[in-house]
Amino acid sequence: MATLKKNLLDITGSVGEISIYRRRGVEKTIVRQKGGPSADQIKHSPKFKLLRHHQAEFKGFTLACKHLRLTFHELRALSCGFNVSAPLNRLMKIVQKQDTSSALGTRNVNLSRYPDLLRGLPLNKSNVFDAVFCATLTWSLDRDTRSVRVHIPQLVHGVNFHPQNDLPLFSVVISLGLAPDFVYDPGRKTYRPPVWYGTNNGSGARTAATPWYSATKGCSPSTLEIQLDPIPDDEAYTLVLAIGIRFGIPYGENIVEEAKYTGAAKILDAAGV
């Protein structure tokens, strides 16, 4: 690898077989000769057949991960900046490997057969939900009716409720959505969800939340319920329930602004086939 003196050649990009670029932490411009196989070789050469299979499957489990995230999209702001895609991608890859009847490069992502992998999964790297919300939750998740009822117990600051900040208000929020299985379509050479998915507004995710309560006083018991509209034509989906706790700042008498990236959330439950 060669470098250029600062300000000698103020350009980046490609010049023939040479790449010129900058890297964080390096003051000088880096000059490197291009190498490795071409895009055409990767796409057509027999030498890269195995790589093409892995690339195809990568698209499959990342698509499954993307649509799983849609089931709790409204709770993403509670993840405190944590990139939840990485652990979810690992889980989807594990699910894909369970398909032992399909050839490499065409293995399906049948998440609905392995909902246990999702239950209790934290959506924060630090300030995790179970450290903030220490009370015992009870709930009923009904796959047949695509509905859920979550009972929130009484929360007492310093006893079973331990906020990790000084914000004055909090609220408990739940979300419910459908995460579809992704099956390889040999005709189109790509991974696809069930036909009904997408025609019914994607995951059909919905949320429900408690009122805003004083963080120092806690709250009385309450119940949150959600009923989804979509009626799937088959069983190729997972019903995903997530829960989070958000914090807010009051403005005036009736206005509360949610303080982003201060809460906590997790996948509470999942129902498959």
C-alpha cells in the first residue's frame, strides 16, 4: 500500500487499475492497486459457485430480518442506538440452516417453526428492559385471532421499577406484528414471502401504550390489548409481541415529548406454527 503526501493530489476514486481513497485516522491519501476477481467472474465463473450460493442465502436471511424488524418498528427508538440487525441476522441464519431438505443457495427461512429463538430477546445492548422493569408480566398471545392482552402490574419506583435516567415521565408500550417466512423461488431466483404478505400492508404491526405516568410515583395495574386486521391465507408467519418502556418530557399541561434513545425494549413472546 502506498500513500500520497498531504495536498499533493487532492482526489479520490479510481484511475485505471488504481484506487485512491482516504481512511479515518490516516492523514495521507492511500493509493492501492485494484485486485481480486471481477464482478463478471463472481457472477459466472465455476470457481465462485459456492460464493454465489452463500450470497443468495445472505439475501434470504437478511430479508427475513428486515421484515421481522417491521413487527416492532415503533419501538426502535427505544433501542438506545443499538444496531439490533446484527443479532437478528445471526438468528435468521441459524433458522435458515435448519432447512436440511433444500440445496445450499436455496434454503428457506421458516421462522414460524422456531419462535422460541425470539422469546425474551433484548433490543438494547445496555439499559436492558429487565433491569428497568423488574415486575412480573402476564400476557395471553392468541395466534388464531392474531391478538394479545398484556397485564401491567403496579410499578413502584425503587422496588420493581428502576429508571436509568432522571426523566420525569414514563409509559409502557407494546407492539404486535406478523413476520413472514421467506421461501426460495427457483423461477425468479430470489427469496419471497407468502403471496398475502404485502397485500395486507406488510406486517400489519400495531402498538398500544399506557398513559404517561410520573417516574417517581410509578403506576397502578393496567391492561394493554391489540387485535390485528390481516387474515393470512396460510400459516407461514410468526406472531411477534414486543414490549418497551419509554420516557418523556412534559411541555405544558397536555403535551409530552418522548425522549428518544432513553428507553428499553425486548421481544416478549412469539407464536409460530
